[in-house]
Amino acid sequence: MDLFEKLQHDRGPLGKHSNIAHGYFAFPKLEGDIAPHMKFRGKDVLNWSLNNYIGLANHPEVRKADAEGSADFGLAYPMGARMMSGNSNLIEEFESQLSSFMGKEDAMVLNFGYQGIMSIIDALLDRHDIVIYDSESHACIIDGMRMHIGKRLVFPHNDIDNLKMQLERANKMIDPTKGSILVITEGVFGMAGDMGKLKEIVELKKQYSFRLLIDDAHGFGTMGKTGAGAAEEQGVQDEVDIYFSTFAKSMASVGAFVASKENIIQYLRYNTRSQIFAKTLPMAFVVGNMKRLELLRTQPQLRENLWKVVRALQKGLKEKGFNIGNTESPVTPVYLSGTESEAAQMIIDLRENYGIFCSIVIYPVVPKGVMMLRLIPTAEHTIADVDRTIIAFAEVAEKLKQGVYSKSLTNISI
């Protein structure tokens, strides 16, 4: 079969819905300044779908730093991969600030988060090593697993007893003279909002020899006394061997970083292929990200405002009888029962008639018959936004219960 013919025949689990989803359920276009209130298809909507957790996207000091960084350096400098021609004093200063904030010996700035952690996993492991990972790890970690040519073991989500079993298996399988064990989990799981059981995992180090890598994209800036993330929240910052996070969530920017012992970061600088063979993060982003880190560190009221909104939203939803799972973070899932068609009709109703924009998650991400509305509160939302949303959710949940969404609500062109 011709390659293009094959791709047209099998468009993938998401692509098969593209003829009805594109531009509305998938690849929607939100317009206006990044904020709780934006426009969708020309209509004002209350937006719960952006990871601008502490409101830095349009913070005046951030906008000023971004503009000055672009004016001073443009978007090209430094030109080239960092190892060859793309290093700078400012990048190294930023790395020093990150490592100090995280309480680690050193840090490395990455050009992108997704490819960064994939390449880190690839750099850390060889064919003699065994990696053990949480079953609900993000796609970037799963793709990193695909690159690992050694053995891979998986434990059910946050199941510490099963992780212990996998560690026992790994220790029996591994050649101690050649191989090592790496455990990977997340600080905050971005879909359900619960934290990885970091405290329990590091406790297993007393029995087993392994290193721990966490992806804390949703925990960095939102969790912990200083905002240093889920490990700080759980009191095990020092026991996390390799800490990774992206700038795309709380920092509302581009790029990522990894922090660890100095010799490990130096190893990664010389072995992480996505950084060695790709252009470095442009200086304008470095300058802007340094300002974002400064604000994250020095203005705790931003995180406090976020949590006021989070607590109000999650408390209000639970009081109305909604199932929000086991979230321990700002990520707020709302679980309902219904078909894919009912989920689509509900989202149309929320957006067109209530002016509320949130993401919907259906099978295969969640089990068949389950739909999940995913809300991302930010420091810029208000209690009035929360109240409006809870009222709307209560009304659409009642419509779902009464079977209203089992028939088409609208002939809107999507």
C-alpha cells in the first residue's frame, strides 16, 4: 500500500474525528489577551483552559521584560546549538537562579519541555538499565520510554505496593555491574490533578537502589511553600534526584529546565541530543523567563490568589455533588457519565449558551461512558467567575441527567 493511501485510510485515534472536531473541539482559536475572559468564534467566553496559573502571561513587568529582551537581542540570538555557538552569560546566570531556587547544585535550561525530557531519558539510560514508570505518566515520558532500548516496567498509577514489586523484579533482573534502575513519576499529574506519591517513593530508597526523576510541569510555581513544586510540598525536595519542569505552565512561556547534582547536569549538557543538535532557547525568552522566575519567587500573593480561586472552585463543585476525583492541585477535573455524543452536545451548550470555555476529555483518555470536564483555575479568575461556572455546571449536569444531550441541540457549523 502507498504510504499516503495508508495514512488516509487510518487517520489515527484522534484524526478520525477531524472532519467534525477541527476548529471547535480540536484546534479551537481563542482570541484576545491571555486572560479568563477571551473570545471564541466571535463570542465572549469565560476561559478555564489556559495554564497561566499565577497570571504571568500579561503581567506588566513580564510584558516589559519580553519587549526589552526582543528589542535588545531579537529572536535569533544566540544563533546555533548551545554547545557549538549558542551559549551566553545570561543563560548561565538563569541556570544559577533556577538551581538556587530549587535547592539543587546545578540546572540546565532546555529549549522545549516535551523533547527535552524525552532526550533526558534517552541520555540517562542505556540497554543495561531498567526504567520503572507510573502508568499515567505524560505522553512525553511515554515517548521517552519508546527510545529506551533496555527493559521497561510500569506500575499502576500511584500504586506503591506494586512499585515495590517492580523494584524487586528489577533488582533480580539487572546486572549490578552494568545496569542501574531509574524510577519516573510526576509531581502533579496534569489530567487528574493528584500528586505523585513522592514521599512514599523516596522511602523505598531505604530498601532498594534506584534514582528518581520527576516531571513537575504542573507543580512548579503552584505547589510548595515557596512554589518550588510537589517535592517541596511533600517535604522531599532533597531526595528527588532529577527534577524537571517546563516554563509553559506557571511561567506562561517557552522552554524548560532540569535540576540535579552538578556532575549529573554536566553529563546531561554533553549527552542530551535535543539540546546538542538543536538551536538554543532565544535570548529574548531567557530574559523574559528570568523576570518570570523573579516574580514567582518574590510575589507569593500571586500563588495565594491562585489558591483562593482553586479552593472556592473545588469546594463549590463538591458542594453541588460533582465528582472532582482526588485532585490535590489547581487542576480541577469534573467527572460525568455519558456518551461521546452527549459530551459534544454538552460542550456546545456550555460554549454557545453559557459562554464558558473548558476542555473536555473522552475515551480513550478516560474509560468509555465517562466524560471529564477539565478546569484550570488561575490567579486572574475571580470568585464571580467561579460562581457563574458552578451555576452553569449544575444546569448542564441536570440536562445530561434528563437526557437532553442525547439529541442534537444545535445545527451550529463546527
